Amino acid sequence: LRLVAVLKAILEGEKAAVLKRDRHLPLSFHRRQEELKFSLGLQRLQHRVREIQTLLDGPAGEGPGQDGSLARPMQSPMAGAAPQELPTLILEAVKELEAAKQQVLKRIQIWKRQQQLAGNGALFEENLAPLQKRCESLVEVYFQLHQQVMAASTELGGELLPRLLERFNEVLSSLVKR
């Protein structure tokens, strides 16, 4: 019994030392930081999607509906630059989509690990709402971007479009599988 008491005191001392060392940055801080990183990445991705939509709408906007003399010169450089800028913007958006997907998959993996540890008595937050919201937001942006890529399929060419579609399929399939 004395040995058990000594071991218990040693373990409690180690537990107190670990808690003291890691107390300066609680787990909620790390989770909040992760949420902010994902939110910022998603906003950046949504901005890219809006830029692509602006480029796609640019040449169509020069129709008879606009009669301002200043509007035409401003749109014609954008329309002339669209074939060069559009693939670059789409590639950047797909990279950001893949980065956001990795963040979501990392969070899913953490949630799964916490669920496993809960079987051993660890604290576990079972609320899936934030994770579901992340997935839904990402899939919503995914479909917007996918629609824009399909709308711009003629400008993207025969070799870039299949690679983009393959990357899109990989993003969606990995999200669904995990």
C-alpha cells in the first residue's frame, strides 16, 4: 500500500507539471486558431471564385445592355486578359480548395482520434455541428468552382480541363470517403 501511495504521489506530481507547462495555451486556443485559419482560407477561396465569375461574366457584359462609354474601355482589357488570367486564377483556386480540404480532413482525423480516446476515459466533445458546417461550406464552394470550370471549358483547353476535373474528383471523393 505504501508503494502504491508513493507511485500515486509521483504520478500526480507529473500530471501537475504537465498541466502547468501546457496551461499557457489551452486546447480551446488551438481549436479557435484552427477555426480562424480555416475560415480565412475559405474566404480566400470564395474571393477567388468571385474573381473567376467576374472574368467569365466580363465578355458577356459588353452586350447591348450597357451603354456607358467608360464601361466599354474598362471591360475590354479585362476581356482581352481573360484567356491568360482565367487558367491561372482557376489553378490558384483549385490549390486553395485542396488546402482547405486538407484542413477539413485533418480535423476529421483529430475528431476520430478523440473518439477513440474517449473509450479510454478521455474527454470527448461529441458535437459534430462545427465539422459538418466546415464540410458543407467546402462542398458549396467546390460546386461553385466546378460550375465555373465547366463554363470556362473552352478557354481552358483540352489538356488542362481533364487534369482539373481529376483534381476535383479527388477532392470530393476524399471528403466523402472520410
